[in-house]
Amino acid sequence: NDPIGNIWKDPKFDKVAEIIKTSNHNKATDIIFNLLDWSAEKRKGIVDQMIIAKTNSKKEFKDTSIATTASAEFGFSYQVLKSTNLNELDDKVLQYSTLKKYQQKCNNWLGLGSFANSSNLVDFMLYLDEPWVVDSQMQEVCLNFFKNAKGKIIQINKSTSIGRNDLCPCKSGIKYKRCCGV
């Protein structure tokens, strides 16, 4: 029993890391290292929000999604669908992840998905690792897609929470709600 090692252990996060590892994705190690770059508090918060999203989606029988970033290098999203169609889950996770990656100006993005009635926390995974570049067409698609979003800010880590009226962390000088928080 290692008291120091146990401080850094998080069984819920370890389960997500194991899912990524066993996916045999050729970038699994990079993905896990990107997640480990986040604070233990942020990792715990993400996994807790995944569990809440899955529980709420199942209970309310509706699609649910969460997304977060810690830097321009890496972002994460998780979607839970009420359907049980793998092609639909694949399409929706790809679309949402691509748009969130662009919106958040990230170079790397992990998209996870699950079915509301599945016993698995993760049923689908993708990793986007193309460098972020300005694309006016993508900007327009993002604006249209997120324009009517009825989401709310879920504070995963107090030190990284951004209010809608705060200046955008992308350093554009514009309020978050008019820039990346659209």
C-alpha cells in the first residue's frame, strides 16, 4: 500500500484511460499524456461530468454533450445519444468534435461518445490531431451550429472557468460570449 502513489490514483479516470489504451488507437499514448497534463482536479471533474451527462441522458432520454479545453493544444468532448445507432454516434461525435476543436482553436481533440442505455461509459472514440488553422467557411459553420445552443457553463476547474462577459482566453480582445463562447 503506497500512500504517496494513492494520492495520485483516480479509479474513475484510470477506467477512462484504460478504455483509451485498449482502443488500440495509434495515438492512445499521446491522448493519455495529453489528459495527464491536466490537473488531477480537472481530470476528476471531467470524468464526473461524463457520468452525470450519461445519467441525465438516460433519465431524461435526451442527447447530451460536454466539452472543455485546458490549452490550445488539447481539448475534449463527450456526447451521449439516446439512439443506439453506431453510425449516428460516429457522425455526431465527429461533427461536434470537429466544430468544438475549431471553435476552441485546438490542435488536438479527443471526442468520446456513448449510448444513453449502454452500460459502457464510452462506446466510441476519435482523435483529431490536425493543427488548427483559420478557415472562414468553418467559422461560419461553427457560428450557425452553436448559435442556438442552449448549453450552460459547467465549472470543471475553478481556476479555468470563463464567464460569458470575460475577455476571451484566445487573446482576441473580444468578450468570450462574442468570440469562442458563441
